[in-house]
Amino acid sequence: MNRLAVYCGSASPEDPRYIQLAYDVGKGLAERGIGTVYGGGRLGLMGAVARGALEAGGEVIGVIPEALANSEVANHDCTELYTVSGMHERKQRFTDLSDGFVTIPGGVGTMDELWEAMSWAQLGYHQKPVGLLNAFGFYDHLVAFNRHMADVGFVRPAHQGILIADETLTGLLDKMAAYEPHTPIFRMKAEDL
């Protein structure tokens, strides 16, 4: 994996562990020679991921929608900063530029990015690993809900391994490196659906 898209919040929670986690993720990726593709902001967890990676000598590619770039939240310290027309183009650019996805704590926008990466993997728009860093148990309920969707039958057996979760960055990256793509819906026969 040469580059990973990192999905995370632009907010700065009161609990300082979240900003430190984001910084450590950016730094950890850079120390492993993995470039970071992220939302292009300088605030919150986004900014901390970029700072961690840049301070460790890593490549940081930001992708930010015009509306956010124009509101002066863009991080111009990135190795490269792309300004795009909107969120759909942003997510497509994340997919095009990265070899996989790592989601760390965040809010609604982060969930949108995670679920779209999973949905696109399930359908066959990409065959890249989709990782979830479940630090501090932040995503315990999401992991349980994903398992519940599978148990009920809304996630096919072939797609139940798309979401890769771990509590540590090292563990998550090891699992992502070992990921073997599944059979996407686009290549399934009607009787398999």
C-alpha cells in the first residue's frame, strides 16, 4: 500500500486523545512510507493527521471541495492540494489516489465516506481494503451493527469481510495488507444475489 485515504472528523473533540490519535495515524503512515490522502482541511482531526504525516516527512495529498476551500479551512501545507467541485468528486478522487481506506473517529461526513467506500467495494467499483480504526472503542456499536446487518441477511456472506477493524494502527494495517478481494456484486450471478 503506497497511499491510504484517511477518513476522519474536522472537529476537535474536548477529549485530547482524539487529536493525538489522528496525529499518530498520520505520523505512523509516514513512518511506514505510506502516503496520506485526506480531506484537505487544517482543522480538527483532519489537520492533526496532516501535521503528523508532514512532520514525519510523509506525502500528504488533500482533496477539498471548493466551498470549504473558499471558507479558509484548506491546508496549504499539503504536498498536493486538489480543490474539487463537491463531495462526490472528492470521494472519487480519494478512491483514485489511494490503495485503501482507513477510517478513524469522526462524525456524519466520516460515516458517509466509510459507507460509500464499503458500498463501492461490495458493488465492485474498487477492490481496495476498507479499514476501521476502532480506537478507544469508538466504533464498537458500528462494528456490532455491521455484524447485525450480516446476521439478518442484508450483507451477503461474500461481503462480510469488507470492513476490516482493529484497535491499533499496526494491527489494522497488517490486516489490510493481507486483504483478499471478494467477489463483487457486478460479477455475481442472479442466483448468488
